[in-house]
Amino acid sequence: MALFDDWRANSPYYNDSHEEWAQTVRRFVAREIAPHVEAWEAAGEVPRDVHLKAAEIGLLQQGFPEEYGGISQGVDMFHGLVATEELAKTGASGLQPALMIHSVALTPIIKLGTAEMKQRIAPDVLAGRKLMSICITEPSGGSDVSAIQTRAEKRGDRWVLNGAKMFISGGMRADYYTVVARAGGPGPDGLALFLVEKGRKGFTQTKLDKMGWHMSDTAALYFDDVEIPLENIIGPEDNGFLAVVHNLNVERIGMAASMLAFARCAIDEAHEWAKQRVTFGKPLIKNQVIRHKFAEMVRHVSASQALVDQLVWAYQQDKLDFALTALCKVQASRTLDFCARECAQILGGASFIKGVKIERIYRDVRAHVVGGGSEEILLDFAARQLGYA
């Protein structure tokens, strides 16, 4: 039995509905994902038909309005955490940005877009027929959103975009892109959001070769006098920063939950190895130093999970603390960093061989730690929010 098989049963935040959803996602992962992880890692992408299959079980639609094909009745953010947990059991952390990046890319359209834009974009994305990506980070910087340089200018009946985006998940395969650009002056008030469709003249993508997240395609995007209709602006011309900040806070909680799920996956695999691996005439787990590693990892994960669950509850009550959200992402990233190292140490040379979950988790750690805001940026943001300035 895995160490964390029943951790949700001891939490006040999860009920039978969450467990039923966990079983649904678990069956989907076993049938449609787990057998293909190595092939998708080698190919550098997840086949498009997987999105259609994920939509069939409701994985892509949760939390979105039902009028656009979403599933909102009886669903809360904890259902999302449950799905994250089940997807993470594959040990392939590139799976989630490959399959679920629409959850942050589509949200601004749902919140700020016109009725026509929502109806035109959302149903196909939620059904898995179209893919969507969000474009914030640039070659000149990422975490400092207020310094974005990509520009959008009105020219007659068009917006014209010029600039570049970097490290964009789903950047090669997406059909729609939610792009943050500067429509006004310097600083946060000058930012706006735009919908850009693939195939626009002057819009090109270059695939990036990465250390990890192999099955999630990542790209650099270039906008060279890209023309889009005036109605492709998402919300007001001066509201882009607030929309991005809201999105980032939810994304950071999701990333924290994902990191803890991968930490649990690594611990479970290391535990199975330690029970079977015999050294000096006894199983590895019989050594006190190994047992202490497991106890220390469980301590880190359990404390971090308590903070994640608290923040999800606070978000649902509209009481989210932005400073704690930033610190939660840091806490989870350091927990994953620690657990991935310790689990790799327990496996020894076996952790260096492809096909082992811990090998994938270990090399993917940096993407988690940097994505959604680096530790240094988030610590400084939290310090200033808390008044330590």
C-alpha cells in the first residue's frame, strides 16, 4: 500500500464527491495515459486526441460555466486538486501543462471577454477540439509582469502587436493564445489582454528544447506587425495587470498542489524500492537513516499540504491572502526540491535511468520552482505585502 493512499480521508476539505472524481480520473489515467508516458516524452508532445478523451470524462471542463460546455454544479477547487493528484501519479509533470494549460488561458476570456468571444472560443476549448495557451513571459523578463514590452497599437479598425514571448507552454500546438501586451503607457495600468489566433500573418513560433517537461511543448513566440480585430481585446484596455495577477494567484495554488502531488509520487516509489532493495543482508528500509528520510519528507509534505488546503478554502470564501499564496508556492517548491533529492538518493543509481518516475520528477523540479514566479521574486513580494519594506 502506498504511504499516501488515504491522506484525503483524514482531511475536512474532501468528501465522497471528491473521492468519486478521484476514481474516475484514476481509471482514465490507467487506461489512456500511463501506458504512453515514455512514448509521449520521446515525442515531445501529447497527442491531440487525448484532449478529446479527457473532455469525455469532464477533466477539461471543471469549474467553467455550463453554458459553454463547462461543469460548475457540485464542483469546487478541491476537485481540481484531486485531478492533479491522480495525474501526478504518472510521475510525468509535463503532462499537466500539456493537458491543462487552458485552465489559465481561458479564464480571462470567461471573466472579461464579450459574450460573442466566449461563445466562439470556450466550447471548442472545453471539448478538447481546440487548444489554448497563455502568453506572459518575455525574453527580457517574466515575474515582473508590469514591465512587459510587447506592444499593441490601434491602427484604424485593427490592433497591431509587436514583440516576443518566451517559455510558453503549449506554444507550438495551441490554436488560441491569450497574450498580455502593452496597449497604454508604462507600468501595470498600461497592460491589456488580447486573443490571437494561430495563423495570423507575422505570428510565428519556435520550439524550445528543454531539460524537463518533455511531453509539454514549449515555444518562443514572435509578433511582427500581427493584425487582429479590435474585438479581440479581452476586457478593458487598462485591466490586463489585474486579470494576470488574479490568474497567477490561482495558478500558484495549483502549482503548489501539483508539486506536493509529485513529491508524494516520488516518496511512494522510493518506499517501494527501499522495501525491495537489499543491502548488506537486509532491506534498505531497515536502516534507521533511510526511515528518517521518509519521516522527514512526510513532515514537509503534510505541513505544506495543510497550507494549500487552507488557501483553497480561503479562495472559495473570497478571503485569499496574496502574501500567503506566494509563500505557499515557495514552500511547496522547496518541499518538492527536498523530496526529489532524497528519493533520488534512496534509489541511488536507479534514479539516473530513464523510465523511473523519480528520474522524471527530479529533472522537472526546476520548471516548478521557476514557473509561476521564482522563489526570490515571491519571497520579496510576500515580504512587501506583509509590511517588511
